[in-house]
Amino acid sequence: MSSITKDPASLGAVPAPQRTMRGSLGVTAIVFMVVAAAAPLTVVGGAAPLGMLLGNGVGFPSLYAASAVILLLFSVGLAAMTRHLPRPGAFFTFVGHGLGRPAGAGAATLALLTYTTIQVSVHGYIGYLLGVTVTGLGGPDIPWYVWSLVVVALVGVLGYRHIDLSSKVLGVLLVGEVGIVLVLVAGIVFRGGADGLSLAPFEPTHVMSGSPGVGLMFAIAAFIGFEATAIFRDEAKDPERTIPRATYTAVIGIGVFYTLASWGLVMAWGPDGVLAEAAKDPGALILTTAARYIGTAGEAVMNVLLLTSMFACVLSFHNVITRYQHSMANASLLPGRLGTVHRKHESPHTSSVVQTVTAAVLMVLFAVLGLDPVLQVFSWFAGVATLGVALLMAATSLAVIVYFHRNRADRRIWNTVIAPVLGFVGLVASAVLIWANFPTLVGDVDGSGASVFGVVSTVLTGLVVVVPAVGVLQAVVLRRRDRRRYDQMLDRLASDG
């Protein structure tokens, strides 16, 4: 069986059959790969408008800065524990070593739910955007879900054959995505925005307006995948310095970029006009802004890069999920068939097919239910993913605290106690806010739970409780039935299968 490198914790890092850069990666290279695969234009064009419209309006940009502070505190403990684990990288690894194997199994199943929901949310968005693009060019008006299914099929073929986006292609996309956003912001600043430039998004009255919990959900979602820096430990020049620096650089860089970009969107239409413009078509706000400030050519480039950004995003998610299922199958948490590898393509082909079918079935289900691809498919399921990630990170922070309290491997109080505790408190508070505001996100305005949307909210938030509970139960059953495999669970989850 061929070796397959897996990265279950990252939304963007692309697995490869072999490691070819052992000992050669510096801070810049690691940050470059992590941020490139995170599809920044998808966040600016997709999540930011919804964060304003459904969240706290004009004050939304400030939540990127707040999220960066919380995640920096989380990163301190993560970096400290990474130095002491034989196979660091995925959340379940940290949770398992700190809180025990059952908790690690629960984290594994919750992560699988998280990455599945974030992928299908982007599938909905890219289907909508493709439909708008083709129609705008004079083509046929084809329903969004047809385009989504086309993308699901294409991603499935590439995933089955183990054709990954290389780091060079991801790098080109990153430069293009960041570049076009910076050009747009420069154009907005040069023209003075719609009503002049101001710091209105950072005023307390705006920050706390509307539904800050929903806004925080979209803000934290933008950072999903930064922790993937830990998986490059074996390939870093100086792991004990390179990994922490790369992690901190990624968080700070992402925070500054998204704060600046979302501030630019507010200034482009003015604090009094941006919500009305976003309400017209949140999925196209970034494109209409580009057309207004950098012309039709800039809009066309933005449109193309937005599509390629989303495609890179869903392909990366597909690779992550299939390898995650593969490793969970080898740990007896999923059917063993999912752990098989294709002899020719050296890919987890069975897992890839299952993941493709899952995505396709969900797209058909969303179409039958008549869900809006942006306001419902994208926002609802990105919400589930973000809630799941917040809980995973909180559990990881707690695992760091317990791990170092138990073995005293690192006596730096800031790194092993203070920062992890502050990060844990911030993440738990974020999860509570997201949970409390979830009814508003799905349309249950009064929060009574009596409406159809109330039921939807209960079901979606309930998944982040039921799914990890299933993982914990599986570990308990495995401990009774096969103690040897139970004892090897963490190694099997983190190994190449």
C-alpha cells in the first residue's frame, strides 16, 4: 500500500504521495502554501458581504481583528504542544493526547462533519456564481444546482485520479487573488469611497449592532486552515522556530488582509449604503464593487479569479475529506473499505467516490428543498462548519492545558497556561455567541424554534453535538472489542495508513 500524506486539519493543504521538501521549508514557504489554499478571494467575495448583511453590518470588519487576537492566543498553546507530539497536525491528535482517545475520536468525527459542510457550502456558492457568469455572457439560464453538480463531478474525477493542484498553481492563484483585492482597495482609497474614508466599522456602536454572533461566525470561518502549519514540522528548516513563526504570521497576515478588504467594501458604498447594496445580491457585491472602482476589465478579472479560487477551495476540501475518511477507516472508526488505495493512481479512490456521492446527494437535496445557494446553502452550512471549528479549537486549547499540567514537559507559563486559557475562553465565548445567534442566521427571527426555520436551526446545531458523541461511542466500543486497535488509534489516525 502506498504512503499517503494526510492533513485533516487543513481546508487548503493538498496531500501528496511523497514528501519531497524535508528540511527545506522556511516561514515564508509554509505561510505561502497555507494561505494560498485558503482561497482568500472566496472569503472576501463570499463571506464578507454575508457577514455584513446577516451579522453586525458596518461593524463587521472589526470582527476579523477580534478573531485574529483570539486565534493568536490559541496558536501559542498549539505551537507549544506541537514540539512534543510525534505526529502533530490534526486537531484530533492534540485532543487525543491531551484529553484521551475517546475525545480524540469525537474530535475526528466532528472535524469530518466540519469539512464536509464547509465544502458543500462552497459548492452551492460556485454553482450560483457560474450560473450568473454564463448568463451574463449571453449563455443559457441554467439552475445553480446543475452547475454545482458539474463541479462536484469534475472534482470527483480529479480526486479519484489523485490529480492535485500543485503548490505552484495555488501560488499563482494566491498572488492573483490578493493582488486584485489590493488593487480594488487602492482604487477605493484613491477615489475616497462613496462618502469619504472613515473608521466607522471600528466604532463600538457599529461593532455591537445587529447580530455580532453571526458576524463573528463568518469572521472566524476566514481563518479555517491556518493551523495546517503544524503538519509541515518534519519539512521545516528549524521546526521549533519555523512552525510557531509561520503560525503567528499566517494568523496576523490573514487578519490584516481581511480587515483591510472588508473595510474597503464598506467604504466603497459608504456606511449608510453598503447594506442596501449587499441586500441586492450579496453573492455579487465584490463584482459590482470592482466594476464601479476598477472598471469592467477589473470586474472580469475578479470574476475569473473568484471562480478559480472557489474551485481550488472545493478540490482541496475534497482531498482533505477523502484522506480523513481513509485514516478514520484504518482506525476502525469508518468501514474498512474506505481505507483502500488505488493501485495505479495511489489515491484513496473508494473514499473519493463516497465523498463525491455525498456532495452530489446533498446538492440534489438542497435543490429539491428549494434552498437559495448563497443565503441558505452557503451561509447555513458555513455556519455549521464554523461552529464545529470553534468547538474543535476550544477542545484543543483545553487539551493543551491538561497535557502540560499532566507531564510538565514545558514549564513556560505563558505558552502552556495563560495563553491557552485565554484562547479557550475566547473560543468558548465565540461558540456560544454563534450558537445563540444561529436561529437568526437561518431565519428564525424570534428565536422561538416553532417555525420551520427554528427546526432547521435546531437540527443543524444539533449535528455538532450528535456527531462527536458518535465518535466517542465508537472509541468506547472499540476499547471493549479490540484493545490493541484502540491503543493504536491515534497512531492509525495520524499515520499514512
